[in-house]
Amino acid sequence: MSDYTFITTEEHFLLQDALKRNKQQLTKFTLIGFGLLLIAAVIPQIYLYTHNNLGDADDSLLSFKNLWFWVWLLCFVIALIFALIKVTDIRYWAIKKDLTALQKATLEAPMEAVYLENNDTQTNIMILLENKKKRLFYWMRGALEGYRAGQQVEITYARYSRVIISINKK
């Protein structure tokens, strides 16, 4: 890896576009979480109040009047949102950090693996570094055609998020 240099205006716009796509994914996951919260809050109440008398239903742990029910439910939804973020490699906060630091680096190394993610809107590339460590880099502009594992590439990437700004075969 080389020293870090400043990104250009064009590269800044590329990072802003990647941030916008990540924000859309984050919004989608939050809406899914709140939809599940609504379902998980309503269905137990319907079952509880139709199958029990009012006093027993109010004393139940699944009652909406019980504070622990809401604590458990919110913790579950927050954990679900963060699990979705982790599984799909959302780079939102790292990209925001890159947009303030404005640093990039260049790397020349062989690719270990290339695979698509997030409904083919992102290509992830595993790179084998000189010290035998593997690092994951992210091409945020869809499917990256013509790149296969084992090929030597030169990558220019944003420092913190490892979002690929440009990639060339060697």
C-alpha cells in the first residue's frame, strides 16, 4: 500500500453517490425493522385479548401494558437492523468519514475472490496483501465485468471505507 493522497472532485462525487445508495439501503432496513415492530406488537395483542379475559391479558408478559414487552421488542428490532447492515456490508459511516478526510490510496495486488452483493448493485473484491492478509474492497457501481479471481489489479480506493474509486488490470 502507498501513502494516502487527497481525492479529486470527481472522486468526491463518486463517494457521495455511494453514500446515497448506502443511505437508501439503510432506510430500507429501518422501514423493514419498524414494519416488523408493528407486526410483533399487534399480533400478540390480538391473540392475548381474544383468548383471555381482560385481567389476565393485562398481567401477561406479552401485554402492550407491560414495559418489558416494549423493551424486548425494541431491542429485537434494533438487533435485526444491525444484523441486516452487517450481512449486507453497508459502508455508510465509513463513507461519511471518507468524505471528511478526503484521502485515497493506491494498491497493486492479486484478487482472491470477486462476488456480487446487494441485488447486483455492488461488487466485493477480496485482495491478498503482501503480508498475506486479506482485505475486502467495494465497487459500488454495480457489477464489475471482466474481473476474475487471480488477476493482478491496481486499485485506487477511499481510505476508511475501502470503496474502490478506480480499478485497472495489470
